[in-house]
Amino acid sequence: MPLGGVIPPMVTPLLERDQLDHGGLERLIERIIAGGVHGLYILGTTGEAPALSYRLRRELIERTCHQVAGRVPVLVGVTDPAFTESIALAGRAQESGAQAVVVAPPYYFSASQPELLGYLERLASQLPLPLFLYNAPTNTHHFLDPATVRRAAEMPNIIGLKDSSANMIYFHAVQTLFEDRPDFTLLVGPEELMAEAVLLGGHGAMCGGTNFYPQLYVDLYREAVAGNLEAVNRLQRRVMQISTTVYHVSSADSSYLRGVKCAMSLLGICSDFMAEPFQAFDAAEREQVRRHLIAAGLLGEEGL
């Protein structure tokens, strides 16, 4: 069966550039599992993976898998411009007990669709775990064409797609191509699109907000699966309240990541230290996030 539901793209709690926030990581994992999520995804965009050292990535994989201890599936991002580094990270994921890996097209060099398909074929044949494709054109500057996804899905080790294009025409085109493959997982990245995707046959989403408000997104998923449109509309409004406030305190493209980490710091989950080249919100921006969390019912006027 396809892996469905809400699978948080977990942030990487940091204390310094190359130091994990161990206490924050433990609190975060327990918080999101207690929220009823259906899996965890580490070392993705929200996890700031490309900015982390390989040593720290390996430590995060080991600590996360050890703490989760099989309670939910763990997916590990292994995207890297270097083919051998992706293989090495996948090996560490398999050794640590992860259930699958996630890979986006390698960034920096431009590649055609046939070249990407060949790359995926060679990669999947050497991976020790099942593979989810990751369509993230904003960050990788590559777009996995629906036909490429369909052809890749014929490879034995490729089992699903996470689409972060925020293009629902694309997502529905992929769905159409997979009408005869109910076993192939189709997930969206943007949480704002989860309800629509699930109502129309998608399997779920990787919602960044689940890091600090897991129950909201799990409830929305369940109501969408049940087709309860009244509840979906009510919960979707709360999702959009967070999306349009916490994620848009700054006009910079990094505002989403900084907003998520700031919210988690204010809620006492983990540090808001950011990997380079980003920095945590300043005091004025932090106060804005605090006010937004109060409006969302996540904080009281006096804090926690």
C-alpha cells in the first residue's frame, strides 16, 4: 500500500553551525509523533539539508531513527550533487533503520529529462532502500516531467513522488498518469494544497507547519479523507492563517524557514539557530511571530 498521511519535513534543530540541539531534537520528535503523524522526513528543504555537513547529517539520521524506534516510518533525504554521497547517506539511513530515502534531481548542472531518467535508473539500482522522487524545481532548477515520473516508476525501487512545485495542474497530470498504479505514493509539499490534493485522490502531504502544530494538519488530512467538506473548510482557514502570517514575516524567500524555526523556539521546542547563509529573526520579527502564534491559539499572552 502507498505511504499516505501527514509526513512532517522535520527541521534540523541546531545550536551552532555544526552542532545539533539534542534536547530540541528529542522534544520535536516526541511532539510530532504525539500529534498523530504518519511518518517523518528528515534532511529535506525544511531540514536545511544542503547547508549541513555530512557528519551532522549522519548524526541526525542515527539519532532520529534511534529515538523513533519504528513507531512511524522514517524517510531520509539523500539529495546531493555527488552521486557517491547520495549512496553513502542512503547506506547510513538503511543501517540506522530508516524505511525509505528521498531524492531530488542533483542541483547545479543542468540536465535534460532523458539524462535525469538515466541518473535515477543508475541511482535506484544502487540504493539499499526504496526511493521517493522529489520534484522541487525552485531549489534544484530541474522539473521532473510527468512522463519522466511515470517512466521512473517502472523501476523496481522507486515507490512515490513528493511534489513541491505548488503547481496543481502538474500534480493532477501526474495523478492521471498513475490511475492504474494505486500503489505509487503521490504527496504534495505545500501544506496549503494538502486538502485539495487528498480530496482529489492524492495520498497526503509533507507539511512544514507540522513541526510546531501537528494536530492541525493531521486533523485536516483525516477530514479530507472522510470527505467532510465543512470541517475541511474550517481547518483550511486555520492552515492559511498560519501560512499567510508566520511564514511571511519577512519579504525574503527564507521567511518560511525562519518563521518555522522562530515559532518552534517561541513554543519551547528547540533553538531557532539557522544554517548559513540564513540568520534567525531579529527581536522585532520574533515579536511578530509571537503575536501570530497568539492569534492562532498556540500561545497565550504571557507565553506558554
